[in-house]
Amino acid sequence: MKITIIRINRAACVLALFMIAALWPNAAPAQESSAEEEFLTIDSRPSGAVVHLEGEYQFIGRTPFVVPYVVIGEYEVKASKLGYDGFSRNITFSGSSTKTLEIKLKKKSQYEAVGRSIAAPGWGQYYSDRKTTGAVYGAATALTVLSLIKTQYAYSTANRDYESSLARTELEGLSYSDRLSIFSDVDAAWKNLEQKTDSRDLNLYILLGVWLTNVVDSYIFFPDYGREIEVFQKFSLNASALQDGLSLHLNYSLN
């Protein structure tokens, strides 16, 4: 199946390319290549990772990627691929003597996601590229913790009031009416303490429920990266130069 997305007039295309070339300050200057000159080749295991080089100039490509320039000096090299941990390192290149750079990417693990979720709710989801879900678990945990702190403070206050009213019953020389008033205060303080205890325990159970749900979620709903990559690779974007302009085509394989 082939879908033409957009058709750009040739004059507009030439003008756009001219403006990009004029306004891009970090673009590397063109170099005349020679048969003896060897450019830097960046590869990764597995291949197909998107690589960024940021330094005096900026380059971006997909491995295996041949940098069309003799790279000299310190560059920050970043690599990313769906289903793998990101790579980032500062590397100093010495020109044509550095001919190849191989980056080994670590595959994301379901158990790593679970471990992160145990340590901090939402972290495992964020690690497995489910950032929205991770943010929800993180926010729910933060709100529940704040509520738990508030109810714990209320419980502590109610407990002090109960102990204070209970201590008054041990006073000597009190009249019968005074003792009735004190016992009434003790009963009210006890009921208030029970209410604050229930509220604190409820928040504790909610926090435990959010934490457990987050751990189970990170394991059960860990993405099937193999399937996602397979679907993604069925799409391809091609550019074709036509007589009256530039045509972009989006292709999707049904096989």
C-alpha cells in the first residue's frame, strides 16, 4: 500500500534548502574526500540505533553510520533504540586515526522494570517507555504519602489528647461531678482517637495498594518490544524528485 503524503513545488523546495543551509550555524563544513581519507564509522549491537554526535559540529544518523566528516576533538555520543537502554558518553576523537566506534546497547529487562517499581512506584513504567503511566503512579504515590503524613499527625495529636484526659482521672480530691466530666472527656478523646486511627490506617492501605498495583503492572504490562519493532519496521518513508517538485511516499507492508 502506497500513500502520497505531500507534494512540494520545486521552487519552494530549492528555497527551503537554501534557507536551511544559510541559517544552520552548527552544520559541519563540506570537505573534499579523497581516496586515502577514511571517515568515522559508528556501529551498534544491535544495529539500527539512532546516534547523535554533539560537539564542535552536530551529526545524526542510524547505525551503521558513516560520519561524512573527519571528527576531531571531544564529542558527546548518544545512542538510542526502542527496547534498549540509552547510551551516552563523552569521547575524544583524534581524526582519521579513529576509524570505527562500536556501541553495545543493553536490552531492557522485565525484571529490571519490576525492581525499579519496587524501589519507587512509577519508575519501572518510566523505564519501559510508559511514561504517562509512570507519572500517574508517581503522582498517586506522592499524594497518598502526603495524606498519610497528615493523618499520622492528626493521630499523634488525638493520642496525646487521650493520654492527657486519661491522666486527669488519677487526680485526687475530685468531686463526683468533676469525675463525670473527666470520664466524658476521656470517652470523647477515645472516640476521636479511633477515628484518626481508622483514617491513618486507610491511607496506609491505599499506599500499599498503589505500590502493589504498580509492581504487578510493571511486570504484566511490560512492552513486547519485539512486536513493536516489527510493526514499526513495516513503515518506510521515501522521497522522490519529480519534474514539478518533490513527492514523499509512506509505504506499509501488509506481509
